[in-house]
Amino acid sequence: MTVRTAVGLLAPWGGMAIDRFGVKRTILFAMATQAIGLWWFSMAEGWLAAVGPIILLGIPMATLVPALQVFVSDRVPYQTRGRIIGAVEFSWAAVNLFVLPVVGFLITLQGWATPFYYLSGVTVAGMLIVWQWFPEHVRSTSTQRMKIRPYLKQLLKNRSALVVVLSGGFLFVGTESFFITYAAWLEQIAGLSPSDIGLVVGILGLTEWCGSGLSSAFIDRMGKQRGVLAGFVLSSIMLSILPFLEVSLWMAIAGLAIYSLLFEFTIVSSIPLLSEQIPEARGMTLTMGILAISLSRLIMAPVAAWLMEHVSFTATCFVGAIGTGCGALLLALWAKEHP
């Protein structure tokens, strides 16, 4: 997972690819790397042999995801963009919710490699659909093909854009702390087995799905900056409360579910806000957000694991709450909407 996350550091080059080659070609390239990566991974023996395919499987996060966000942002007015982007994220969450159990069933029935063969084939079929029916991306005349260094100079001069880009990293200080350690916490407080924790994972997947739906339904009416700020504040508060819910397993699970819902609402709602910060360099700006998140995850994964092992889950949540709270403060002071 660390290798796959590290590929997110290449996201700015994904933004350049979107501006240069267009959305459709970028998506097809990302899907091709996914198909090859899945097929290659199915044949890997040992962790070293899996590094190459995992790198390929990380590329779509740095290319396909922002390409779709650019496509929606270019075609949908800012006033209603949150609803459409939320619907896209909602569909992805639904796929995860329903496909992962099928993958688990196939692994149990036919071995761990089998699902990856099938998923590779499904990806190839998806490429054919995209090639045939996905519309060509029409570049706006105001869009700039900007290289990284000139873009960074522009970003550093735009305080609101810089804060919104960095806010994703601050959110993931809390999120990575949470997702890295909550299973160990449940095992500590209730002695849950891996199968029991799997049920909890399913519950959290459902609440994340609901979070995407809530964003799609309400963020345009709330206002993007106001809604994202509320999500940061409530997420920070929830992380602060979470360790004290260990008095009851059901309270603990409820707390985990509420945080998952708040996280998904916040991260999905932040996409339309980020998409309009520098609209003439939208691809680069959205991929810079992915870069900030990837850096945060790479740093926080070992930090959260160390805190959990050597200090406590309370300390892990406390660090996450502070990081998320810092993001909320920056958003409150400097983030602006640009309809």
C-alpha cells in the first residue's frame, strides 16, 4: 500500500497529461495500466514481484481520478457541480461496497489470483466502452498548458488555492491515523476476530457511501467552503471523542461509522471547491490536491502505527484531531469560493 500511495507523488505529471492529451486519452491510458497491473499482479509470487504491478495499479489514482474530475468540472456549472461530482464518487463507493464481497468469494472459491484475472478483463471491456462512447474533451480557450514550475509560482501567489490544496493533506493526518489503527483498537477493546472486523469494514463502507450521497444532495445548497469547513470541524471533534467510546463495542462502532461518514462527506465536498480555485489550470490544481494527500498518507502511516504500538489509540486520535483542526483553521482564515 505504501508503494501504491507513493505513486500519488507523480500526480502533477498526471495533471500535465490531462492538459496536453485530453481527458479521454488520459483515462484510456490509466485503464490500460490498471488492466496490465491486475494481470501482472495475479502472477506475482512474493512481495518483491508484486512491486511492479502495484506501481501500475497506483497510476489511475494520479491520472484517471483527476481526469474525471476535470471532465465534470469543465462541463457542469459551479453552482451545481457538487451534486454531479458527489454522484460520481457515490457510484465508486457503491462499486467498492458490492464488488469487494464478490472478490472475497472468488478468492475463497478459486484462490487469490482468480479475481485479478476477471478484474483485468472487466477493465479491458471498460476501455472499449470508453473508446466507443466517452465524449472527446473539448479544451476551453482559457485553459493553460502549464509546466510544474510556472504553475507552482502561480499557486504560491494564490492563498485560497494553496490552502484548499493543502487542506486535503491536513484531513488525511486524521484519516490515515484512523484507518491504520482502528482494527487494532477493536481487537484490543473487544477481542474481535478478523471476520468480525470484516463486518465492521462493511459497515464503514456503507457509511462512506452515505457520506458521498449526503455531499451530492446538500453541498451545493450549503456552499462548498462552508460545508467543507463544517466537515473538518466535525471530523476533528469526532476523532477527539472516539477513544472515549471504548466503554461499549456498539458505541465504538457507531463512532467509527460517524467518522467515516464525515470523512467521506468532507473529501467529496472538497473536490468542487478545489476545482474552481484556478480554473485555467484545473488539471494541475486537482492533481496537486492528490499530491498533498499522498504526502500526508506516506508520513502518517508509519507515525500512526508507531503511536498505536508504543503509546495508545488515544494519542493517535489526538494527533489526527490536531491535524484536521489545523486544516479547519486554514480553511476558515483563507479559503474562498470562486463561482
